[in-house]
Amino acid sequence: MNSCCLILAAVLFVAADGAAQNASARFHGGRFSWKASGPLIDIGPGRDAPDPHVSIKDPTFVFHGGRWHLFTTVRLKSGKVDIEYLSFADWAQTGQAQRHVLALHDQYYCAPQVFYFTPHRKWYLVYQLAEKTRKPPFGPCFSTTENLADPKSWTRPQPMVADAPEKPKWLDFWVICDREKAHLFYTSLDGHMWRRETKKSDFPFGWSEQELALKADIFEASHTYKLKGRSQYLTVVEAQGGGRRYYKAYLADRLEGPWKGSADTLDKPFAAHSNVEQDTEWTTNISHGELIRSGVDESMELDPANLRFVFQGASDKEYRGQGYGGIPWRLGILEMRR
């Protein structure tokens, strides 16, 4: 190897090592800083439509086959809630992408999570669904497909858990797997995050009784990831403070916990109005978001040195001026400030 190549290799190594050190400092010091995009996409059909869209929210996505595959909740003025699918090559093209309503169910279903489950060689879409004829009526369901790009190929909903907790306010379900087990996380709107587990060979069924994973000043939309290159996991979870929504972060060496705070206060948040820069302010709330993963499978791995966070946002006026069902949530993306 000549001297130029050696110098270039050294520069690349130092840059990579510096990025890794910065990432480690961010997580252990809990100091995060972001730059927000503007809204990525219009809410949807407007006031002239038979049933106008009110919000687009709860994003989940993977990058596969050279394209992004985005699934998101849409709420209509009638109160109907559905899931939409969009595909595009670049996030800047989100607003031009064709939108497909999945119509998997005629009742309330939303808050999806998409991933490829390697043992089954299938794509899974996990979401919450309310069906009056089923007991319990509300809980985690799933659909599968072998063709991610075909929105009509998803199977009909199947329930994942047979026994609901005594207090039925469980929501925002999230699956992540280690080598042996699948773990199901969810929250209950009362400062608790819960966990169940099953053997990977039994997934998506066979779940254990729920165990308390975390008790803190948290609310909903917990998402858990494996940190690439590190024997550590990250959970980000939505909280409320100052009349706004924001995100906290917790770390653990095992999915079973214990979880320790990294950026877990309004003064030192993972993502909040206070640590998000905007060219033109459109949101004061950082709500129900998902980090961009480095892969597509059940390990939910992400690169801690290259964090990007797709979220739903709304201004103070939009968030505080009406009931939750009327908030005009829109999607944006946060890029880590270096």
C-alpha cells in the first residue's frame, strides 16, 4: 500500500473512531442535539373530500430493494383510523409518493411496526386493533406478506396475545428479538412500560405473562433497538411535559433490563422542542417517532453514530386547541447535529 492510501486509511479510521466516541459520549452523557426537516408530506385529502384526513402519524419503515417502505396511521374526520403504505427512493420524495390504504380491518387499527422475521422469511406488520366481537377487544395483532412492495398482499389481522392485562390500557406494541427470544414491549399511559417474551421458534404466539420493564414519568410509544457494535440496547419512549410531547431515552445491557436513564428529563431530553433546531418552526411537539434502523430484521439494530428519527409533529396551537382526535399531526425527520 502506498503512502497516499495509508494516509487515507488513517483519516477514515480516525473519523470512524471519532464518530463512535461521539456516539458513546452522547448516550452516556445524555446530550442530544437535532436539526428538523419541514413536514415531509401533506396530511391527505382535504376539506373537499367525502371524509377528509385529519392527521398522518405513527411512522414505521424499512429500506429494502433500494427504496423506503413507509407505513403510517391516518385518521379521518369521521373518526375512522387506518394504515397507509408509501414507497419512495428518498425522503425528499415522500410527498410525491403514491398512497395506499391497507384496509386490513373496518374498525380501529393503527400504530404499526414493520420488520422482516428471518426464521419465517416473511415481513411482519404488528399493530394495535380494536374489534368488538373479540375478547379482549383491544390488543396486538399482526399481518404478514412475502412481498413488501404489494400493499394488497398482507394477510388479515391475527391476535398475538390471548390474555389481556387486568387494566386494558395497553398500547403501542413493539417486537424485538435477541438470539433466543422475541420480546414484546408496550406502555399503559400511567408511567409503566411492560415486557413479555416468547421463544423465537414460537413467535408470534406463546407469550409469557407481562413483567414491569420500566417505571418512570413516561407515557406511550416506546421503541427498543439493539445498538450496532455494542452489547447494549436503547429504548426511546414518549413523555409529556410543559404542555408538550417529547422523547426520553434509556439504556440496558439486556432486553430483560434493568433500564437506566440516559436522556430522561425535560431538561435533558432525547428529543424535544428545546434541543431541536428548525429553519421555520412548524412543530413544538416531538411525538410517536421511530429511529432509522441499519437493517430490516427482527434484531432492530441501529447505528448509534448515525441517528435519524422520523416523528409526528404539531404546533402548540394545533396540539392544545382541540381533542386528541383532531390534532393535525404531520411527519418530519430529525438529523443528528454533529
